[in-house]
Amino acid sequence: MKQIKVFDTTLRDGEQSPGCSMNLMEKIEMAKQLDRLGVDVIEAGFAIASPMDFKSVQTIAANVTNCKVASLARCTKVDIDAAWEAVKNAKYPRIHVFLATSDIHMEYKLRMTREEVLASISENVAYAKSFCEDIEFSAEDASRSEWSFLARAYTAAIAAGATVINVPDTVGYSTPQEMANLITYLRENVEGIGNVDISVHCHDDLGLAVANTLACIAAGATQVECTVNGIGERAGNASLEEIVMALKTRQDFYQADTNINTKQIYRSSKLLSNITGVPVAPSKSIVGANAFAHESGIHQHGVIANAQTYEIMKSTDVGIPQNTMVLGKHSGKHALRDRLESMGFEVTPEQMEEIFVRFKKLADRKKTITSSDLEALVLNRRRVDNATYDFVSHVVTTGMGVPNTACIKLSRDGEDIQDVAIGTGPLDAAFQVINRLSGMDVTLTNFSLNAVTDGEDAIGEATVKLSCNGKSVTGRGLSTDIIESSIRAYVNGINKLLGGH
């Protein structure tokens, strides 16, 4: 059974996905969850990209205890210097250097000859090696590169000190058989390849990222680069959960395994979705709401008789709770804590106090609290630190033929402030009031509302994307009252714009 290393790039390539940017505190929270998940390497970011990227890589490097932390760098000394400064305090630092090797990239983007590219690889990998023992080299657009030249590029990287060579299908162009053939060719034609890890980084433009990755594993790759929920540039990256569970479920075929704690997969997926405000499709493999759901009578009968008739995995293997939580307004903290622990959540006493208060308020509105309700309470417990405004109350009037009005009361520095506005609808009126109270010219660029639990008294999660003075943030709010959840989301976003974390 060969061991496959998991290189997670959720915080770097994944964050480049439109709408998936995260602030520093959210990145740290996600990095700690990836550490619990058991990934081998976290690519924390692209240190040279911006001061915030540098700070986030540096902070993650200082907070992660078990896995390696990598920073991406182009083949330039200034990039490598920044990468090293950002990861040097990690327990296990890695510098990830890349340079394109396809003819189209060399001609139109790099404007470099093949010999210039080879020289740059040798010089800059060696320079990175002077700082750090663990060096990964990626040949960008490898799948569209001329194979013999690609082999020369990897040979040069290994000779200069690379410990990992990465073979990216950067634009998701390749097919499983082509990727497998390329890995086989490189194993036979790259000098020193037997002494390094062979990594693959596949994109999903043709929907083949996971299939291409698995084909490479079968051909001899020893590291996979992927993201939680498959987020990433354009159509996304290979999905971590799909690769891991394919290897686990079909060990008879692949004869390979990972160090991933699969029971943390669902929690990682939900945390990322909650942070970014990007929902997981119900039909998404492994972590979608319907992944372990059965509606057909024939399927239901088969599952009742023997779950393996229609389930090739157990939902508990990926951390999805099966049982409905029977909790109500008469339940106490002990019952609530026991259920949260059985669902895999670790909360401090202080967090428990906050969750319990919100639980009691919800229980007054709902007769029965389900596991989905509890999951929503825990994942949405975070408020903005150093918040300028707290939501106190609201009254809205709406209907056909009458003015849509909203009266909102907020608290600022312990003092209640309120105002009234008329809008085209109740939310437009409410958001106008908040803008007026905050004195800010805020633009609402996106709004969505999702039921995160079931039933007519379901919890509604509102997500808003706000922009002001060139800064964009995501705000979230949760309530069984969709007007309230929308107002809470807007106030959450206003606080983020004002500098809260």
C-alpha cells in the first residue's frame, strides 16, 4: 500500500476563485482545520502577491503544528526572498517555485527561449535551496509542454536541489490516459526522479481533474495537489474529498492511501462554505446534501435491508451525522455539549456559553432542534471582533400599494441609535437605514438567501457581498426570520468594512 501525500492549496489556488477571498482570521481558522484534517502540506498563499498575502502566510506558518507550510514563488529572487521570510518560522517550511515550460507560455507570456528557461530553473531552484531543504518545482502548463523539453526542465530542477517536482495540468486540457502516459514518460526520462516526489496539480475545465489525478497516482505519482470542495481558478481544482475517498473506497484497485482523517472531511467542507459564502451543490460527491440521501422507494428498501446495496461509503466515514437531534427549549447544556461532541465539534466553555444562548433563542421558535440546526449555530457563531455596530431590533412594513418602510435600531459604543427609511422593498429600506446610521456609501453587489435546515421553520442564512472605497467583504446572518438574517448579514458586512476581523 503506497502512501500518497496530500498538498492542499485551498488557501492559495482555491482562494483565487471569484468570491472565495478570506480575511486573515478566516484563513487561520481554515488552516487549523486543514491541520486537523491531516493534509501533508498547506500551501498558505503567494507571499509576494500583497502585504496581506505575506502576513497570512507568515501567520499560518506560525500557527500550524503538524503539516508542512508552503509559499508559492515565481522563478525570481525577490519572490523567493518573500516566500522564505513568510515560511521560515514554520515547523516544516517549503518553498514552491514555478516557471512555465509550454511553448505558448514561453513565447507570449515569458518571452524567453528554452535555454533561458532552463537557466532560470537551475539558478532559482538553487537559490531557494540555500534557504530551505524542502523545495518544490512546478513546470506551469506541463501538460501542454513538449515532453522531451519538460524532462530537461525537471532534470535541471532536481540537479539544483528540488525535492518535489510538480506536473500541472494548468488549464485542464489533458485526459486521464494522457496524464498517465506523461507521468510514465517522466519516470523513465528525468534524471534523479527516483529520489523525489512526483506531484500532480489538475484543473477541472473539462470536468476531468479528479480522474486525471487518480490516473497519475496509478502511473506512479506520489503527491496530489487539490482543494476542499474543488474550489479554484475558473472551473476549480481537483477535489480533495473526492480523491481521498476514491483511494479509500477503491484501495483494491489503487493500492494507495493517504494520511487524511476522513471523519473531518464534512466539517472541513462546511467550514469553507461558511467562510466564503459559496454553497456546496446538493449533488456534490462526498459532501453534498444528497450524497447519502435516498428518495426512491426501491433504493430505500435496499438500504434498509443492507446499506451496501446503494451506499459504497458510510456517511460517518466522512463525518456526516446520520441521526436527527431531538433537542428543544427544555434541554440543558450537558445534552447540547454531548450532541455537539458526537458531531465532531470542539468548543471552548466561552464559545459554549454563546452557542447555548443562541440555542435557547432558536428553541423558543422551533419545537425540535435538528443536527442541521446545531451545525448552523456552531458554524455561524463567529461575530466580527471589535465590531462597531451591534444589531438590536427591527420593524418593517411591507405590502402592495403601501410604502415599504424599515425602522432599525443599532448599538454603537453602548448607545442605541435608530432611523427609518422607505425603500422599494423591506430589505432595500432596511439597508438604506443601516447605510444612513453608519454614514457609509456602501454598494450591495450580491445577495443570497438559503435555508440551511429543513422544515417550514427552517433557519435562513443570508449572505451579502458589500463594497465601499475599493474594499469588498462578505457578510453573513442567521435567523428563522429571513428579514432579520438579512439585516444581520448587512451589519456583519458593515463591521468588516470598518476594520473588524
